[in-house]
Amino acid sequence: MSQQLLSDWHDLLFLQEGIVSRRQALSYGLTDDAIENRLRSGKWRVLHRGVYTTFTGPAPRDAQLWAVILRAGPTALLSHQTAAELNGG
């Protein structure tokens, strides 16, 4: 990966609490084999079909929310009680 792409990759992981979709990983230059190797080695875990944690240990609530959004697709959003909770209400 190029330096700029690597920086953007880390920015993405930071923004999404260490959660990434398969589609995102592929778009950042990872191959199917690279993803599968990370899963086999335990560096990544499957949270939902096509959605992974890039860390070990339990996923905190914010990470779980990102996983749900990424699994639901690009038009998904949080609403009602969850949105109010995140907005401090």
C-alpha cells in the first residue's frame, strides 16, 4: 500500500472503531487472500457476514454499532433511541 493509502486506511479504522467491511478492505488494496489470512491467524474476527474487527478481544459498543451499519449497507444509519444516545440525549 502507498503511504497516503496507508494513512487513509488507518484513518478509516480509527473513524470506524477498528471495524471494516470486506468491500472497504478490498478497495484499500487488500486481497481476498490477505483478508482470509488475517481471519485465520486471529488478527481479525468476523462480527457479521463481510464485516470484521481488526483487533482482538471483545468489541466495544461503538464498534458493534459500526459493524451493524456496515453490514446493513451504504444507506444505513442509526436512528431513534440509538441516535439519541450517541447524541447525548
